[in-house]
Amino acid sequence: MTNVVEQSVEIAAPIGKVFAYVDDFSTTKDWMYGLSRIEPVTEQLRGVGAQYDGVMKVGVPLKARIECTAWEQDRLLELTSVKGIETTQRWSFTDLGGGRTRVDAWISYTLPGGPAGKAIAGAVKPVVGVAVKHSSEALVRNVEAL
């Protein structure tokens, strides 16, 4: 079963600054709740084709290799898993004028089926809402403090 989480936040910072922060994998652990590890596995660190291995602890540790599958400067970042837990993360950026930016996050994840999948789902589901809320708040706080 595929689960989708959507969240929007407004940040008091120009779109270029917000996009650059989210696009920099080295800052991701500073704002993404539960992310315990992210490491590049390609020489390319940004843009379509860049890949990273990551571990998120949301009730249980979930491992995935993700690849950037869409990238438009100051508009869109999309990361899709190529190994591990099935997930797609899409971050879109809108210039609201006056040095403000809206970030819309769309996150889809599919957990394995069977008894193991049910156990994982039971551990993960209650944490997802908390994770998204904390990630959004941390993103706003961190970018506005730059």
C-alpha cells in the first residue's frame, strides 16, 4: 500500500536561498526529522542522476538509495528510491514575492507487504505525521536563520 504525505510551508527567505539549502545534501540531516545518515554514492552531488544512500529512523530504521530524478533550478527537486524502501520525494518552490518562498513537499512511500510489512507499518505510521511537522518547522527555522 502506498502512503502519501503532503505539507506546505512559507519561509521568509528568497527562493534562491531556500532552494540552495534544500538542494545541499549536507544540510539535510539538520532539518529532516529521523534522517540518521545520508552519503553520496556518485561523484555528482546535485541534479538529475545524483545518488545517495540514506537511513531514516521513523519507528524503525528504513534504508534506501535515492536518485535525483527531476531538478529545475529554484523550482523543483525530486528524489526517487532505486533500492530499499520505495519512496518518492518531490519538493516544489514558489516565489511569493517580498523575499518569501513557499515549499510544497509531496512524499510517497510504499512499505513491504506480509507480516513484516504490517509490523513496519505499525511502527512507522504514527511517526510520519510528527516527522513531517518537525521537518517543516526545522526547515523554516534553519533557512530563516541563515
